[in-house]
Amino acid sequence: MREVNRQELENIKGGFSVWMGVGIAALVVFFSGVLEGITNPDKCGG
């Protein structure tokens, strides 16, 4: 086993990034809002 230097470490592709997690969370929240709107319609205003 050998130790990789900083440049080699930055060139590694793949894995799970923070932005991927944020994107997945945003999609889950969006689709849960859509599903709630379909199943529980409520008029805006009064």
C-alpha cells in the first residue's frame, strides 16, 4: 500500500458529493410537496 499525494487525491473521481446529497434532498422535498398538494388540496387565500 502506498500513500497518495494531494494532486492524486484531488484527481480521484466518483463517490458521494455534498451537492449530490443536497440535490437528492431537494427532489424528495419537492415531490413530497407535490404529493401532498394532490392528496390534500387546499384553496389559497380565504
